[in-house]
Amino acid sequence: MAGWSENTRKSTARIAVTTTARLTINPDTTDEIVLAGPDDGGDGETDGWTRPRPPRRRRWWLVPFILLVIAAIAAIFIRLPYDTIAPGSSRQVNDLVLVKSGPNYPPGGQIMETTVSVRERITPYEVLFGWLSPDIDVVSEKRIRGNTPPKAYEQQNVEAMADSKKVAEAVALQHLGLNIVKGNGAVIRDIKPNSAASGVLKPGDVIVAVDGKPINIENQAVDAVHAHKPGDRVTMSIVRGNAPPQTVQATLGNQDGTAFLGVTLETSGLEFKPPFDINIDSGTVVGPSAGVAYGLELLDQLTPGELTGGGKVAVTGQLYLDGKIGEIGGVAQKAAAVRRSGASIFIVPRANYKDAKAHAGNHLKVYAVDNFDDALRILGSLKGSNALSYAPPAPKR
């Protein structure tokens, strides 16, 4: 029996070693094998190993979650080639227009300019917020600035504001019978191909007379051409380079029933010489769209009575020397700003009327205008307004 026991123990030892080695090198069902120590609670013998630990759960779902968190944080710092155009502010311009050494009748009513807030190179979050907001537009910077570098574009807007203030002075004083604009003629900046001017005029030519009438500023040349009918022959005196004036003729074309020469004009040697000091403080606002508001406010301050009848009126539009009011950008956002300001009416360029009306709400009245006189006639419809004193009757349509 002793021999059997010895052999049995040896066989058991071999089995234990063999089995242990097999489990150690080929752990198919567990992460690790831990060899057992003495069994303190038994008869002093050992099994040679303990039971395997349960498998660890691999948390693969954490990977996409971590990647999502990283992407969310990174999106804060990513800048996209888009801008947001959001409602800015509407504020009175009464305190921005100051007349010195001239007539001054501070009005009780308010004429208001309106602005937009532009954020450039926005984050993905701002793009999403802009898409979800009915009053914010997300626009590619290419559409806004084209190929113009940002600094150059900003400078263009600064210059546009400076020009709009001068034009506002000129138009307001013209309605008082004062012509403060001086020029040396209408210089040709561009010629439309296959137009009446092609082959007759050249860029850089300065028109100094049309049909024998002197031309000092571009508007005079435009009015002289439009006094003709399509197909009429117009006679112009031009200065080309340093040569003496010469006479040329052109047969006018037809554009929507109006005589058409086919040139882009600009006043040569343009100067503004008001009879008294006028200062318009535009602050940090840039662009041309405050011109109409400044012009109306200046006229209001220079004349007794109230253009607005004592009310609160918002206005936007690019003002030109001939009194025309041109289309501007961001009118939907401006309408939202005016809507919140408490103004009773909002005067906008005719081309912007549809968008302004769509964002004006139920209580703000929106009016479309083509020129400064139209704006005066709208103000003249308000109770207590004297605006009709400075505007001719509306032309019959």
C-alpha cells in the first residue's frame, strides 16, 4: 500500500504540473491564472491553482463617447469661412448731428438709424444657432466680400460712411435751396460694351457739357441724358487727358423706355462746401445705409417744426447726390431691431421692402421709397409733421 501511495502521489504531482502548465500557457477562458498558496483551512495539501477570475468587461462604448467630447471641445476653436448677420441696434440720430453757426431747431421727435451685428469667421456652434434663428442669416464670406481682403473691405465701409455723411449734408441743404456740391465735370469710370458710348467715349473722359449746358457733377449729366428719348442724338463736350475740350455725339439707346448712354459716372474734383459747420458723429458704425437718416435729421434741425410730427421713425437706405435711395444689405435684421425699438414706422428702399415687411411683425408699418422726396411725403402723412413743406407733390404714375 505504501508503494501504491507513493506512485499515486507521483502521478498526481505529474498531473498537477502538466495541467498547470497547460492552463498557464493557453488561458483561453480567463484573463489570468493565479497559483494557490497553502490551504490554511484544510489538511495542509493544495490544489495547485485557484479558480479563474471572472472575465473583465471591455468598455468599448467609451471610445465613441470620448471622441464625441473631443470633437465638441474642438468645435469651440474651429473657425469657418462664414459670417452671421444678426439684428444690431436702432438708435436716434438727433444727438449725432450737430449744426454750428447756423440755424438750429432741435426736434422733439426721433429719427432713428438701424444697424446689423456681423460676426466673422464663426464657429460650427454659431452656424447652427444662425440656421435655427429666424432673424439671423449665415452667409459665406465670399458672398459678402468677394475677393477683397478683410482689412480692405473694412476700409471700404469706413469710406462709404464718410461719403454718406457728405451726401446727407448735400441733399438736406438742396431742399433748402442751397447747392454745396462743387465739381469739375462727370468723369467716365466704365463703359458698357455695345452701348451708345462705345467707340465714342473712353474711360477717363470728363463730360463738361451736354447739349451746351455746363456739367459740374455726375447727376447733372445723368439728368441731361434722361431728358432725351431713346434714339435721340446727344451732343457732349468732353476733356480727354490734357487736350482742350472736344465735341462728340452719340445716339442714345433704350433701357426700360429711358434714354441710355451706357456709362458709369463719378464727379470729378468733388467738393462739399456747406455755409456753416456741420458735424455728424457716426461713432463705430460703418457702411452707407445711414445716409437717409442723417439727411432727414439735418433737415429737421435746420427748419422749425417737426418732420416726424414728434414721433419715432426708423429709416435705412443708401442716399445718392440726386436724392435717390438705393438698396442696402441686412434689412431683415434691421427690421427685427426696429421692431424691438418701439418705432411706429420703418422707411426702406423699395428693393428691400419685401424682406423688411416679412420681419417687421404685426405692429411696425413699413414703407417703400425710391428717393428722399418719397421719404418726406411719408413723414408728411404723420400728424403734426411739416415735411410736405420741403417735398414736391408725388408724380402721377
